[in-house]
Amino acid sequence: MLQAMRGRSATWVTRILFSLIALSFLGWGITDYVRPPTPGTQTALTVGDRKMNGMEVQRLLGPQLDQMRAMFGGIDREQAKRFGLVDQALDQLIARLVVDQESARLGLLISDDVLRQTIQTNPAFLGATGQFDRARFVAVLAQAGYSEASFLAQLRGDLSRAALTIALAAGAQVPDAVVERLLTYRLEKRVAEFAFLTPDMAPIPPTPTEEALQAFYKENPQRFTAPERRAGKLLVLDAPSVAEQVQIAEKDLRAAFETRIDEFQQPERRLIEQILLNDEAAAKAASDKLAAGADFPTVAVEAGQSADSLVLGDITKNDLPDPALGAAAFGLAQPGVTAPVKTAFGFHILRVVTITPGVEANFEAVKTPLEASLKEERALDLMFERSNKIEDLLSAGGTLEDAAGSSGARLVDLPSIDRRGQLADGTELPADLTGRAQVIPTLFATETGKTSRLLEIGGKAFVAVRTGEITPATVQPFESIREIIIAAWTDSQRDAALAAQAEAVATAVRAGKSLAEAAQGIRTSEPFDRRGTLGGRSAPRADGANGSVRCARRGGNRHRQSGSGYIVARLTAIQPPSAEEAATARAALKAELGEQAKNDAITAVRQGLQSRYPVTQDRAALDKLF
């Protein structure tokens, strides 16, 4: 089929389309959906005239979802669903189907010439000469599971979508005035002076009365509420759990030793230098000089070779590019110089500088670590095998105790912890607890007395959680936390006093005083941008200060709470970007905004097309699939 397309000349349309095709791929994605639907299941998705049953939707979205899950660290399907990945993939599929139908309505056709040109310029199909290699093309398709016909059909659809996408985005532009306003907004810098009011400036309040403490306690219940805590039971199935049940026979150990013998032996290595000459006469003359006692580097330099290029390295016999070189260099019984050796590269004179003897493999010496390695491998296989049985047992209503007894898994008591993994006394659940990051949220997502499904932990373990006693979040008794309440009340009083001081300073500045007259310890900043940086490095600032200054007018002032007190800031200067700065950033910003405008245009048209090609989803059927 492809050969039939050859001989037709490329057109300017081909070149333009191929240069812009990446845009459509970003907008719509690439998935093979040209194959006929699998019959026998109910319709799960309808887009215009296209009806897709559940099996077809699953076939199309499955690989894409697997890739997306891998990008998020190997999350399972339930987590992918909660993160919205399933809906995102489904939305992309709907978009492709909508565009395909609109392309068909408009009569957009991709010629064989465009298809041929696209394939023959794809780097994946180029051979060693940089030209299209049909054998490589066929091999790549076979490896990806495509027939030539199905691949060409899919590519034709992708190019058709690309053509429509390019047309939709062609008119999307951002006015220069918008670019300039945003450029100024991003690049302008500001200078401010700051007064810092730290907690040690606040007066210490008098001892609180009982009535004041009780009132503070009642007004701030959230500050004195102990979080919900849960206890439970954890089932852990990992390689160490079943390794003791794995036995490795002597014959299997010896077979593995022979298979992996390269791991246990080290070949002889030699540090070798080389003089490489083009003709035999020059090589013989150099060899005679060396035999007469001449220095190897000196002879090399006289032969036109730099001293820096002499060393081949500390290498094995197999590292040398020609067997004749290996035989010569490793045929010397001790360090020395070989006679000239002829190869396709020229005439070589090799000098062996040092010899590092090889180490022969010894079964008895490696038997113990080899056995441990094989046990671990077989334990992992056994772990996966038993995980399937545990899943079946739990699905049938079995308990964690039943699962542990039949599989060799171990049971771990989970103490009463909060969502951060802390016990009531403040200690932490051990950081090395298997699957800790998954166990805690699972414990809090499972009802009392219920057992979670079996969770895979990074391919190295499986865990299941049964939630036990739940201690609801509750306000702690007043007397049990009296000292905590006193400390919190004192902090709140000092903070209120400090806030009043900050407001007084700000009021004085608004009334005409300078910041230096109204407060002590004034500092003036260097010019900083909206990200709080100075030429790429972080500007010295307190928490929240730059946020206040960015919002202020020149000469204005604000006070704001920071992480360690309050800040009163007065804006003293606004510096627009220099012409050089603006020129450097303008092209990149215009390209960025243009790309956003194109994407917005594509999205808007796609949404409009969905009114022409209505979308119907059977959510119940789709939920069962994913």
C-alpha cells in the first residue's frame, strides 16, 4: 500500500501541514480508534452518529490511562478516577470523535501523497543513511502491534484532525496592546521601605482571670479539639513474609551459577597504550626504535602522534576492537611492547603498562549470596501468586486472620492515630511501616469493622487494612489542657497588641509622618518584581510583605501580618521595564499568549461542535469499566 504511494511529488500543502501537525497532536492526542467496535456489549458512549460499546471504550482508553497513572507514580484505577484522569481521557476521546465527524462533514481528505511524505520523514522510520527504510518501517509497526493498513488508516485520521485544528486556530491572535500591558505588568519593579514589628515588641499581658480563660476556651473550640483517631489491623504480604518458605535446591543453585557466571568472575584487565601508524615501513621503524630502548611516548610523538592520545585505557581483551589486537596485547606474559599488528585501522604497536589478574568464579564463595538472591526472586513470585488468593478470600468475606494464616502474611496492630499518623501522645507511626502513605488514608476511608481491598505497594508488597475503634474528634476537657489554654490566650493578647501597634504606625504615616518617624528599624528594599525576586534571586522579605506592596499605590502604605509579627510597608517607587528588558521578553510572551489564544479557540469550537454532534454517556456502564 505504501509502495503504491511512492513517486508522487510532495506539495507545499504537505510541508505546511507537516510542520504544524504537532499542534493538533497536543490538542487532541493520538489513539487508534479506527478498528471496528467489539460487539456483544451495551452502548456506553455516543458522539453524534458514532456509537461505542463499553469494551471499545475500555480498549481505547486503557493504554492512555495506564500512561497517565504511571506519570502520577503508579496510582491505581480508583485513585486515577478520583483525580479526574478517567474523565480527562474520556473528554479527549470525545473531542477526537467530534473533530473526526466535522472533518468528514467538511470533506477534508488526506491524499496518499501527504501520507507518504509524513511517513518517509518520520525519524522512527529512517535507516542508518538518514533515508526512509521500509524494513525498519515494517519492524516498528510490528513491534507496536499494527498492520500496515491499520497504521495508515490511523495516521490518515490524525492528519485530518490536524488539518481542521490548524484551520480553527489560524485566526487566533492577541492584540499588541494586550501584550504590552501584560509585559509591563510582569516586568515592572517596585521599591519599598519596611517597618518590622516582632512579637517581642508586644507587652506581656496580666495574668488572665478564670472568666477570661473560660470565655476564650468557649470562643475557640477548634483550637482545643483533638482530631478523630482510628485504630485498626494491617495485613502485610511481602517477600520477607514468605521467603522462609522458599527452598532452593542445590542443582538450581548450580544452574543459576552457570547462567549468571559473568556476575561472579572478573576478566583480566590491562592498562594499554598505543601507537597507530598508516604504513608498515613506519611501523617497523618505530618498533625498531622501541626495541633499541627508546621511550614509548617519544617514539609516538616522532611518528606524529600526540602524547595525550596514547592511552587506550584499563581494558579487557574483549574491549579491543580487533581480535588480533587482543591476542597481541594479552599474549604478553608481562608488561611490555608488542610487535606491529595490522588491522583495518592501520598498524598498531601496543604497550602493556600494568596487568590486573582476573578473578575466577567460585561456586562455594558465592553460594550464600546467590541463594539469598534466588530466594528473593522466588519469594516475589510467590508473593504475587498469594496476593491473588488473598483477594479472592477477602472478596468472599474472609478475615485478615484467615488471609494471614493461609499465606504467610503478617498482621500488624495499628494504634489509635490521627490523619497525620500521630498517636495521642504525639509520637509518630513508624516511618518504615510498609505502605504507610497508603495505609493511613485507607484506614480513614474504611468503615468500622470493614476491610479494605488489597493494595499493591510499589511492586514490593501488598497490604490490606481493617478499621477498628474510631474515636471522634472532640473538644478536650478544660482542666486537662488548662496550661495550653493559658498559653494560647497569652499569645492572642500579645498578637492583638502588636496588631494595634502596626495600625498606629500605618495611621501615623497616612497622616503625613515618614515611616522612620513612626517606627524604628526601617529597611529599604532593592527593586523587586511581582514574584519577589531580584534579577532571578529571591528578594529579602518577610512573609506577605511583597504582596502588600504590589497592591499599593506609590506613596501608599499597608500593614500586614507575617509569620513572625507584623509589617508596615510603604511603596516608594514603581520602575517600568527598560526597553532592553521589554525587547528580550516580548517575543516569548507574544508566542505564549498566541498559543493560549489558539488553544482557547480550539476549545471553544470543540464545545460548539458538541451541539452539532450530541454526546451521550452511560455513566453506570463507564463507571463499571473504570
